[in-house]
Amino acid sequence: MTTHESSPSVTAGSVDHRRPDLVGLPIGPGSLTWRINGDSRALLLIGRTGVLQNMHPAVSQALLDHSNYFADPIGRISRSIPQILGVIYDEDHDGMGVRVRDWHQPIRAKAGADYQYRALDPSVFYWTHATFVEAAIETQRLWGTALTRGELERYYRESITWWRRYGMSMAPVPENYDAFRRYWDEMLANELQATPVAIDAVETATMPTPPPGVPAAVWNAVGERAAVFGAQWITKATLPPAAREILGIRWTRRDERLARAYVRSVRLAWHAVPPRARRLPRAAEADRRLALAA
């Protein structure tokens, strides 16, 4: 029987004294986390983040066992993001962290299953957190506003505070940004797999309902296929090369040229985006709340 279990989570609000080396920084207004995690360009990496999460065998199996993933492939992560951002931006951020954690409590392997896992295994839960941390960093790098070396360390220290708000064990948390990059590379090298869910996400995902304002007949004829192809291509283009290799994605020189052109077009288009559209809704709401309180 295969297992994926490790140390239990700690009670919300408690301190895990086993990791005195972990020094978190505040993530309120004025922090890097407050600024970059609300960047609406992150939505362009939503498929990438989902695939990287789903390449973890425990996450993939949980989706197979506990969700309607194949009927609604982007639903899980698109519904999760506002709550995840609430752990940063809500007034009751600690309460939201506990709620996000507790929503995962029932997600575990079925009795007698060959592969044993639970969503609140700290190593599994931390991997999903790490994908959001890395996605925020990659959003800034890819779209031309890369963090400096000092900012990377600062942002990572802030992500430790973000993680603490879930009330989970600190055991899997790397001590600094360099250690986080080593952890990331090791996950790609040794842990992540071409799981059924990850393969589906980059090859066969469907979007069964048309977006608002698009006639169903038009969507059924061309819109769905175009949207799915575009979303799949962007996901493939933005995945780390090591992830593409694991998933068996053929990536040509032409693909790379197109990807670079796409990145340039997004960077140019960003200059025309009005300020109100540059922030994700949860972040914009928090900004307005602070402005009213000033």
C-alpha cells in the first residue's frame, strides 16, 4: 500500500517551536505580498499553477476521488483563488486561513485504497501553497517586472507568514529563498509525475459553457475549441521546461519563438490596462477598504 502521510498539522494559532529558524515578515499593506499577489496578470498563469499542483500524485488522486474535475477542469483552482487571496487581504485573514485549511479536512483516501493520502498532509498542502508563491514570483518575472534578489528573499519571508495563517505544521517550510528554490527543483526532479489529471489539463480539458455574451451556437462551433486551444497553449508555454519534459510535451523552436512573442505582446498591452483592472477583485476590495479607513 502506497502512502503519502507525514507530520500532523498544528492547531490554528499555535506556534511550532520545532522551526525557530523560520523568520516571517509582515504581509499587510506596503508589503511585497500585498502588491504582487493582487496583480491581475497572475490570471494568465492560472492553468500553469493548476497543472503544477495536479502533477503531485496526492493532489491528482484527491481530485479523482473527491471532485468532478473532468466535467469542470478549471473550476477547482478558479474557485480557490479568491479564498486563498482572502488569507492575505481579508480583515479576518487568520480566520480565512483556518477555513481554507478546514475545507480540506475530509479529503483523504478511501478506506482500503492502494494509495493512501490526505489533503492536510503538511507536505502535500505546502506544495499547493508553494505553487502560489512561485506563481507570484513568475508573474513578475515573465511580464517584465521581475523582483530583485533582495525582493525575492523578502517576498519569500513574507510567504512564511502567509503559510502560518493556515495553522499548519512548519515542518516542510524551507528556511530561506535559496532553500525554497532547491525545494522547488527537487519536487520537479523527484516528486511530480505525469498524473492523469495533469495530462488532461494540458491536452484534453474542456470548457462546457460559453462565457457571458457569447451565443451558444457560436461557442459550440468555434469558440470553445479556440478558447481551449489558447488556454492549453499558454499553459504549455509558461510551464517550467522540466514540467513539460515530465508531461511529454513536445516543445519546438517555433513554439519558443511564439511564446516569446506572446510574452512581448502581454508586456506591451499591460501599459494600456487601466489601474482599476490591474488588481484582482479581493485585492482591490482590500485597497478600497484601506482608502476609506484612511
